[in-house]
Amino acid sequence: MADKNMATILIVDDEPEIREILQTILSRKYQTVDTAENGIVALKMVAIKDYDLIVVDLNMPKMPGQALVSAIREQGDHRTAIIILTGHGTFKEAHDLLEDAAISDFLNKPTDRAELLFSIERALREQQLTHELERLVNQRTEELHQSQAMLIQTEKMASLGRLVAGVAHEVNTPISTALLSISHMEESEHSFSKSLNSGGITKKALGTLLESIRETAHESKNALGEANRLILSFKQLAVDQTTESRRSFNLHKLIKSIFSTLQIDNIDGIKTTITCSDEITLDSFPGPLGQVLSNLVENSLLHGFEGRMLGAISIHASKEGEHVTIQYKDDGVGMAATTVNKIFDPFFTTKINQGGNGIGMSITFNLVTGILGGTIECQSAPGEGACFSLCIPLNAIDRGHEDE
């Protein structure tokens, strides 16, 4: 709203003399003062022009003041300040409107000039403060959304970093195998060269060399092929997690690849079980689903198995009509009901000073209910582990994402 002397005011009264007097008084202080002879005319004027304040006579023909106030509020206008002028026998109606916060104030007729101006000044000041408060709330809300978006992006990058570490560990084995095979080939070649230079080459020695070359080449080819497969898998996972691309994918393979990159099977004391048909194929977003599974695993490792040397994680997936249900379980320490009720709340964590940021499970909930178009529920009790039940459509709902 502009400065108060720029306020726009509408006077609604069925008595011409009162409209004229009020307009004369208020026009000296405020730039725009319009009048309407009844509620119907006033409602039409409000529909085409924004008013900062409306002075309404409560007792009018055609459309009483109370009906006009209700109609204005029902149109969604809760910002315009409204002052009611009451006459004999309408005090209760005006008081009820004030109690319901539909109006700013009510005055009895005949109205004192000073009292009217004071009431209007107070209503406009309260309105200005309300507008400023709304502006500050909207600003803080936007800042919160930006902070949350930054945290989500940080979490994605951290997830990608863990993915890189996992793949580097997996790729190391076939690369090492290939290097050993090539080193063995070099030794065989060196030995053969010595025999050749000394003139001691025999048919048997040549055959041994050729056999060694064939075996080494075969081992190297297999090892490098496995490394290539892992790298391609990593590239696909990286693309999925950073671009949220939609594609067709096999659920069993996705779960195995996530478990592999997180190196769960390499953690001493942790046992994993995957029960999922090889025939379940989704046309959805593998990146967000992979991040959901990663967050659930990390939640188990950070919270569920705290203080324990042993633990078990299981995933059971089954197709049910046009949906797939995924049940993730761990046999960790479990959670109290108060924690379960808040587990998907943004920034809620029981590890506030121990590295927890309270964003992982909130992201999980938003991914499942948002881009994946499904539902997620948590069940747990102290000492009974945790169970997360997901239900997502086999064919993701089109929410405006484009295949990339």
C-alpha cells in the first residue's frame, strides 16, 4: 500500500447526506474517496478497483452491510480494511463481524468526526503493518526455499561423491587383474627374448610362449571388459542422479548397482538381502529412486546400527497391478513413535551435533511423493528395527519432465 494520504477509500451508505458529509471530511485527508449507494453497487466497484479501506453502513436495503462484508471476504479479499457504521439495533451484528475478524472496527451513528478519523487511521496503520509482515514472511519463506534447494544440491553432490568412491573401489579389482596379466606377459616375453638371443629356442618354448600370450590376452580382455562395464554403469548412474532423466530400467539391476556402489557388502558385520524379480521393469526416474535407496541405507548405517557390530538390511520388491511395492527393512535399534512421526520433516535429526543435517529423509519423502509419484511410510519401534514401505507406479506420472 502507498503512503496513507494516498489511500483509496470507498463509502457505502444508502443515505445521500451521510455519503456527502463523509466524502467531504475524508477528501481533505485522503486522495481518493469514492461513494456507493448500496451493497450491490459497492460490490461491482470493488471488483474493478482495489480499495485500502471501505466504510459500510450496516443497515441498508437490497444488500445489507453484513452481506456486503461476507461477499467481499468470500471473493478472497482479506486485505481491505472495513469499518462498519451501526445504527439502532445493529450493534450485535457489528460485534459478531469484529469477533470473526471480518472488519477492523465499528462505529455508532451519529459518528464523531475525530472518532471516525482516528478509527480510519488505526485501521490503515494496522493494514500497513500486516502488509509489511506478509512481505517479510514471504521474503523469509523464499530464503528458506533457497537454503533448502542448496542443501538438496549439496546432498546430491555428496551422494555422487560416494558413488564415485564406490565405483573407484569396484573398478580397481579388474584393472589390477589386467595389470598383473600384462606384467606376466612382459616376463614371458623377456624370458623368450633371452632364449632367442642365446640360440636356445625350441618348438616347446615357442608353444609355451604362445599359450601364455593367449591366456594373458583372455584374462586381460575379461578384466578390462568388466572395468568398462562398471565405468558405463557409473556413467549411467551419474547421469541419472544429476539430471533426473526418465528412462526404462530394470529394478533388480538398479538395486544391485546401488548396493554395489555403496560397498555395503564390504562393511564387516552387515548382511544384505535383495528379493526382487528380474522381470520388474519401470518407465520412471532411476536417479531419484536410486537416491531414495541410498538415503535409506545411509540412514540405517548412521542411526540404525549405531553401537552395533552386526546388522541386516533387506529389500523386498513385488509388482502389484500398475505399481511396484518396495519394502526396505533393517534390524537396527529402531525408533520411538515421536521420531517416526517427524522422520520426514525438513531439518529433523537426532544427530544435530554429529554430522546430521536432517535433510536426507525429507529429500527421500519429496522424491517419492513428487517426481516418482508414489507414497512412503515408516514403521518402527525401539529395538525392532525400521521398515520403510514404498509404492510407486511402474509408469511415472508425467509432471512436465522431459527425457534427456
